Amino acid sequence: MSEWGVIYLIYQYIFWYPFLMKKLSEYAKEHGIHYKTAHVHFKKGLIPGAYQLPTGTIVIPDSYQRPEGVKRTAVYARVSSSQNKNNLESQASRVSQFCLAKGWIVNQIVKECASGLNDKRPKLIKLLLDKSINRIVVEHTDKLTRFGLNYIIKLYPGEIIIINEVIEDEQDLMQDFVSLVTSFCARLYGKRKSKRKTEQLINELSK
């Protein structure tokens, strides 16, 4: 091959090669999976046309079509009181680790301080209406809602994953209970007396 032929090949490689191939990291992002999971796919020969360059970079032909219906995952963590912010952070971390173990990329993490009885949580409502997200992962059922879970699952167009449907945070449950009792007392006795009535009721139940 002539010198000009070699130069032409180098030119093609430098200027056109990046447009003809994609990296494994791009493949992982398009499929909504973690890079390590994508690497396992490559090792098992599940990615047509993929190969490893001498530099170690794994590339895939750009003609490989992006899959439809890729899952974009959001983590939702909730505590009833701002006093439990440490628990909120650790809860979000545990759910994120679960997603990582599943090979899912966490595209969004939503953390909210509000009662599980509150049906007007702005962050949760925004998440449920977010069309770019089609998988929501929570640690426990009550972190999503105390009541009406089946309605949410039926009406939500995506997928809702509940890691543990049994264990509940007793402190969080107690705070939600106090919120519920306070709400009923406010209706029965008025706002001024509701706090005192709530305290009296809780004291009686604690005996």
C-alpha cells in the first residue's frame, strides 16, 4: 500500500471511526443497565458485532439499534419527619444499592419528608407524572403510601418495585399514627384542642 493509502486509512480511522462505533458505556446507558452488567453481556456474546480494541476499549457498531421500552429507574425514599433525615439518606442508599445489584442504572433519586397518609406529596406526585421514568423502586410498601397502594399500581403506567413488603419502620409508623389521630381530633374538637386531645389519647394507649 502506498504512503497516501496509509494516510487515507488513518484519516478514516480518526475522523469517521467515532461515528461508526459506540462505546460499551453508551450501550449500557441506552439499555438502562449498569456498565458492569453490559460488560457481562459482552463476555457472554450477547451484543452482536461488539469487540474489544487492543487498547481494551469495547466498541459496538452504531448500526446496533437502540431498544424500545428501555427502563429508566427512579428511587423513592420517604420519612414522616425531618428529624429522621439520617434515616432518609440511608434508606435512599439501600434502595440504590438494590438497583445496582440488579444491574439497573438509577436515573433519579427522590427523597421526601412527609406522612405516608399524606396524599398531596408534591415530590411523589411529580415522580408519578414523570413520563421519562417508567420504574419506581421503594424499600417498603408504606414508604410509597399507607393506603391505596393498589390504585397507584393499577393507574401508574410503569413498574413499581417494592423491595420488602413486610418490614416497617416503627418510628415512622408511630409518627403517621400521630398525624392521623391529630387530623381526626382537629375535626372533632377544633384545631386548638386537637394537640391536647392527641397527647391524651397517645398517653392512654401507652399505658
